[in-house]
Amino acid sequence: MQAEIHGAFRDGAEAAWQAVGTLRAHPLRTSLGTLAILVAVATVASVITVLDGVKRFARESAERAFGSETFVVAQIASTGRVSRRELERKLQRNPVIRRADLKFLDKHASGLVIYAPSVLRNASVSAEGRTYDYAAVTGTTAELSRIRDLGIVAGRFFGKDEESRAAQVAVIGADIVDTVFPGRDPLGQTIRVAGRGFEVVGIQGRLGSSGGASLDRSVWIPLLAFERAFGPPATLQIFARPVRAGATTPAEDHARATLRARRGLGPGIEDTFDILLPEAARGFVQQISSRIGIAAVPIAVMALLAAVVVVTNTVLVSVSQRTREIGVRRALGARRRQLMFEVFAESGLVAIAGGSLALILVWLLTGVLSKLTGFGLTLAPSTAFWSLFSASVAGIVAGWYPARRAVRIDIIAALRNE
């Protein structure tokens, strides 16, 4: 048994050296096969990397826009487009959410849920003769800082005392800072919103975007100050999160049951409000990525099949050109196993070389694209492993038919071949 293993190992080593010599003797043919594998493996690795990036982007976008354990209670809330008929149905079915609803939720929170109202208005923000148009001005309460990580890098969020007395204070985003206070420290400065002056007490770090909308154009002010500037809102949106980490589902169930009780909804009656979870936003983007994956998988498979065909043809040419050599070696006692090892080694080395070069290329490209776009593409070790594994499988498949041809060559006919 040990002798057989030793013999197989020796044959394999000799086959590998023979394959290296054959590949070096025909650089053009070797390059063609390597290029085919490179393109195929780069396609596979790129598809997996991009899909992983999309899923990670969906998760991070949801966390930036809502918070990792935050859900939203609203009159109407949706991650995708709502048809006109569905919108009209919801507007007729769902009453507006008022401050009385928020007080009821707060009163019956039972130490399980934290709530913070939110109302948004797009408006111009100006200071020192500079204006930022279309800023996202949000009225809320101090509790929001407990619910969401707002990424404040300087200053603070406003407190409950400022909230209760409608103090004209604001926390502003990075885009606002860059536009109206270029090169200056905004803390303590005054911005004007809806004709009123607001003291800047906090600055958010750069958050990027979510769903194509910038998160850096925000202005956060106390809800009462918002109502004095813009008037009472038509409806409130309520951010909520569990008091205890990891209890999102019980918190959501409690909020739903509380608001249903507030509205007198009996068993079997549809909710007259919407609850939006971070998973819903992630699910919407991941649904898109799944559709991309469905289209991308056949492309990757076709690329691998094309590479197999190319490598098979190049190895077949190699076997055909070495017909007389194979015949002579067979006549001198070369075993079929050794010839098969040589052919598989030739196709396998081409596949591994092409796969390795493809991974290096994808790694470099993802690094460049990440810096240029900020999308955060990363070639994961698992992706590299499976891509190289697929290249190895392609090499074995490509070498199977040429290996069969090599061991079935007729010795007499081969010796007559010139």
C-alpha cells in the first residue's frame, strides 16, 4: 500500500514537471488558456463581491437611516413605490398620527419601548449670506438621541429642557456645514430656518447616503420650535426602539398592540397604521440584489463553460502535437496513469494560474473602486476560496477528455506518426 502511494506521488511530481515544461515551451497556447480562466474566475469573483457589497450596503443604509434596532410607526410607510390606488386606500383607512397618539404610546410603554416623534420639511438654511437649498429640517424630541446613533462629532444633541421650551437650537449635517460655514467652526453660530434664528449646538459627522438620498443635509430642531416655524404638521412619524437590546420583535408587538388598543381595533381588523422595520428596507434592496444574482449566475456559469472549452482545446492541441512522443514513451513502458497525470497537471496548472491572476485583478479593482465610489467593496476570503475552487474544477473538467485521448492513443499508429 505504501509502495503504491509512493509510486503515485512520484508519478504526480514527474507529471507536474513535465506539464511545466510543456507549458513553457508553448507560451502563446498557455497564455490563451490562462486568459480564458482569468476572465471566467474574475467574472465569478466580481459577481459574488458586488452582491455581497449590495447586501452590506442595504444593511448599513438601513442602520444609518433608521438605526440597527429602530422601527417606525407612521400613517403610511413603505420601502418601495406605492401604487396610487394603494395610497388612496391607506389615506382613507389610516387616520393621521397626532401628539395624543404619541402620549398614549409613551404612557403605556411599560418600560419596553422608547418613542420619539419626527416630522420632516424641506427648507432653505442660510447663514452669513450663504444658503443651502432643500435641507431636510426635522422636528423631534430629545429622546431621538437615545433611539438613533446620529453620529454627532462635535457639540451635543438638544436636551429635554430645550425641547419643552421650544428653544431655537439645531444640530446640523456635514453638507450644511460645508455650504454655509466653509472653513469655520459652526458651534455657537446662528443659522436661519423659515425666517427664524437657530443656534448650532451640534454637528453630525459625514454619514453618506441611504436609498440615493443624502443623510448629510439634515437639520434637527425641537418639535415645538418646528411647529412655531412651519405650523402644526399634518401627521407625525414616530421612531421607536426597544429599551433592552435584542428585543425588537417584542417591542414592535407591544407598540402595535398599544396603538390598536388606542384606536379600538378588534381581533381580525386590519391595522390602521404602518410599521416599518429596518429589515424591510434591507429586504427591499436585497430583493433587488437577488434579482441581479439570478441574472448574474448564468453569466458566470457561461464564462466558466467557455473557459473549459478553451482550455480543453489547447490541451487537445498539446496532446495531438505530442502523439509520437506519447507513443515512444508508451513503447518504452510509460504507464497510462502517468500520462493522465501529465494532462491533468497541464490543464490544472493553467486553471490555477488563471484563477490566481483573476483574484489579484479583482482585489486590485475592488480596492480602486472602493476608494473612488466609497461603496466598500471587499474581496472576502470565502469568495477567493470558492473562486479558486471553481477554477480548479474547471481545470479538471477541461483535462478529462484530452487525458482520455492521450491514454487511448494506439502505440503503433503513434510511432508511425511524423
